[in-house]
Amino acid sequence: MRRGCLAAAALLGLARGGFAQALNDQGGRLALLLTPVAAFAPIATSTITHEVQKSPAFVLRYGYLAGQDLPKNDFGATITFPLALSSTISLTAGSAACVGCKTAGMFGIGADFRIYEQPFGVFNSDERVTISLNADGGWGQARTRFIDNGDAWSVAAGMPVALVTHARAGGNDKLRFVPWVTPGVGYGSMHIDEVDRTSKGTRFLLAGGLAVYTRGGTIAGNIGAQYLAWRDGDITFGVALVIGGK
């Protein structure tokens, strides 16, 4: 009974002043944060960085969400497969841990496709802007300090815009820095078993980051953050280590 009351309170609003927010907004927010869609900061794939990926890439990921109602650490791994010269598909598995709650599993799938690129600069400069489209979906166990068990589902779509510096020039050993930003929108649905209630909603997402790599190397680094629109805002910070994909 106590857990059921806590679960109902979670639906009504875990954040300060949560009663001012609609039930569906809160459910959509939690569903996104409990799945790979918003549990991790996005990574810059070869689609975004304008590189040619010939083999699968293995990505180790860490995400951290600060907040009074849902502070948590997320750990995961992603495998990215090339579909064509300008698109990829990825599979993600991970777990979430927070103080006072059980470890929760999560799975996700995503894909992206480059739709536009524009060189800029003078003479034969190979710097360019790339624009892509991406879509992600995920499932996660709904476990927090207030929710004992449930299911979270989410989908999201975005438009990554990147500034690729020296895309093909400078030799394979030259360090490259690719900043990018992705505005998007996410939809989440969460079912809480204790009260047999489903809550869902749509939230605005804004992500950005920096990819660091060399064209001749097999290891790349990503740092980034993702903002989820909600009262004071939820920000997930993340780092990722990319292995392979050449």
C-alpha cells in the first residue's frame, strides 16, 4: 500500500512544485530519462562527422543526471553499424542506478541519415557543415526511489547540425574536433505496475557535444549534454569512448 501511494505521488509530480505540471508531462519526462533516448548524451556518428565507416563501432557510454528527484548514473554500450556512406543504425543496452532504488535495465535502437552538406571557406578548403536526421526508440524498467516497478517506452527525432573541420585534409594523424548540436522532440509513455496507471507526454530536447578523433586511429572520444525541457530543465551529461568503425 505504501509503495502504491508513493507511485501515485510520483505520477503527480516528483519535482518541486510538480502539481503544477500535467500528469502526462511528468510521465513522458520520466519515460524519456529512463530509456537510452535521454539517459545518455547522444554521440556523433560517422554520419555527423562526414567520415566513411566500413565496420561496426563499439561505444562505451556513461551518462549522469543531476536533480533532487531523479539523480542517477547510467552505464551502457552501443554498437553502430554502417548502412551506407551517409547513414548508420545502432543498438544500445545499458543500466541505470540511483540512490535508494534498484538497478534498472534499458535497451534502445537508433538510426541516422545525412541529408545535406555544404563546404565553406576559401579556395580548396574542405571544411563543411553537415545536416542529418536521426530517430531513436527505447525501453527501460521504470524504477526510481518512488516507483518500484514498471515499464517505460520512448521515441525521439532530431536534426544534428555539425561543423566538420578539415574533413579530408591534414593527414590521417591530425586531430579533428567536430562540434555539433541537435534540436529534437521526444515522446515517452510509462506504466506503473503498483497503481496500474499509464502516463505519457511529449518533451522538447536539445543536445550538443564535441567529437575528437583522428582519421587514422581506431579510438574516438565524445563529450556532450542533453537538455530535456521540464520546469528548471533536466540536463544529462555524458562521455563516450568509440572503438573501431574504420
